[in-house]
Amino acid sequence: MSEAPLYDVVRNDEEQYSLWQADRDLPLGWHREGTRGTREECVAHIDSVWTDIRPRSVRERQQAART
């Protein structure tokens, strides 16, 4: 019986989160966030930290329009 793969939580420059298998190279534009675990653990972490799913650039534009 094989072990379940480990995943890393990754984030791009727009502060969007995703999962990536820990043993694979990341695609361009994505960086390891520092959390590693099972798929379920990583999804739970993302759910707790990614509370505003708008891309950073959209949040900044909307904030600038309000001021």
C-alpha cells in the first residue's frame, strides 16, 4: 500500500492559493507558501487564510476607487 502524496500550499503574485504535489517543480509565477501536508490539511489551511478570493490587483483597484 503506497503512502498518500504530500502537497504544498502555493501562492502566486496575485495572492491566489492552490495545492501542488510536494515532489513536483512549481509552474512559473507560483511560490511555496510554507505549508505542507495531506491534501485535506492543505485545503483546510487555504480555507482559513484565503478569505477574500479576489486577485490582489482587483482588491487594490477597488480600494483605490473608494478613496
